[in-house]
Amino acid sequence: MSHVPVLLKEVIHYLNPQPNENFIDATIGEAGHTMAILDKNKPNGKVLGIEINPDLFQKLQRIENEDSKLNVKERLIVVNDSYANLKEIVRNNNVQPIHGIIFDLGICSWQIESSGKGFSYQKDEPLDMRFNPNQDLTAAEIINFWEIEKIEQILREYGEERYSHRIVVALKEARKKERIVGTQQLVDLLKKTLPKNYDNRRIHFATRVFQALRIAVNKELENIEEGLKQAVQILEPKGKIVVISFHSLEDRIAKRFFKEQEKNNELQILTKKPISPSIEEIKKNPRSRSAKLRAAQIN
């Protein structure tokens, strides 16, 4: 697989996988972190990989034949589910004890480039944005049918979009004329609505709106809280949790959760401040530039 895992060296440093230990990749994606863990926990350590998207899950079925030296077939278990069901997944797959868990939050390159689900404002695709195509709620449903006040709230809270009111006023008018079903329609609407020099082009003017819709569609923030809570319950003493986030909302949840758990003497924080990628890594993989890593250890 050509996917470049973010902060790989740091993930391995904090998880510190030893021979025959078991790990969970709660967001296996294209298996970049998983393959590095399997290299360290051989000969008999396992990785339980969780992937919510069925198409990506199918793609993962093929990696087990990639490296016979790592004996991936025997040591990698991939499950098509959400990490919000972590405890149940571990119980059903009988992988114990668990020595470490990685949550690489946000969205993997495959979702943006190949899923066709409208995650990117750079392609004209249906406004879908579901990680799990079996659920009903889509981004188009939100844009076309949710109350304007509710849309404004998610743009403000999940996108930290300061022009949320201006956007929903324009949206209200646009909805009278036609359904907004494609990403290009939404981008055109935003282009007409937002100030010309918005953020001086530091980030694309549609970034925050697309982020907010994606988070709302997939209940991402609630799921992170739930996944972290269950991670603490299933890890062995001295087991590690590593969280990589890509925007301030995710990072805040991880930071607050770790602090609360440390106060309750459940875990010890290993990263006083979040770890960011090196300049070299950002040059090689621009997607990594907003990544922040936090790590903690069970007491």
C-alpha cells in the first residue's frame, strides 16, 4: 500500500511494541501503523485492526498476503466496525491481553482520493460523507433538510466557522431554488458567500464547512469519547494509548480525557505537550502538518 502513516516513528516510540504483545489499531485505514507494529511484535504478537468503511475493509483483506516474513495472515485480525464498540469487538475476537491502542483520527487519504463520497472540495462528487454507507444520514440530508439554526450550530461548533450565520442565510435562499446534492454546488455557494480574502488563502475557504459536515454525519466527537473510555477499560496495566488528531476539537477531547483520567489515578500522561511532525515529515507528507500526538499509560 502506498499510504504514508503519520508520525510513525513517534507512534512506535510511545506504544513501544515488544515481541508477542497484542495491540489494537482502532482506525486501521490503510494499515501503515499496523504493519510497523507487526514488525515489532513478531513472532506471535497480534494486531486487531478496526475499519468502519466496508470498501476499505475489503481492500485490507488483501494485505495479509503482502509480507510472508511478518506472517500477517496469522497475526492480523481486521474487523468491519466502529471503535465506539471497542469492548464488544475485543470480546468477540478473543484478543487478550491488550498492551496498546492507537487512534489515528480524522480521515485517511483513501477516503479523500478514492471513496467517491464527497469528502474533498476539490472534486465534484455526491454530498455523502458517510464512513459507514449502511447508515442513513448523509451530508446532503443535513444541507437540504435540517433546520437552518441546527446547521449554523454545527458549522460553528464542529467547523469553528466564524461566518456560519452568513453561510446559512445564503443556504436558506439557495434551498428555495434547488437541492444541493454535489460538492461543487456547495463550494460555489461558499465562494459567493465568503469574503474574497478569507484567511488569506492559508486554508481553502470550504475546509471548515466540509469538516463540520463530516463530523456531524459520522458522530465523530461522540465516538472518540466512547472509544477512549472503553480503551482504558480493556488495556492491561502499563498499556499505552496513543491518539493522533488533526484538528483542535479532536485534540481537546483527548487532552481533557487524559487529564481527567490522570486526576482519577487511572493513567499517566506521557506527553506533556502534544507532539507535532518534524519539518522533514511535513515536506514528505504535507497531510501531516496539522497532526498532534498525545500518549498516556494505564496505571
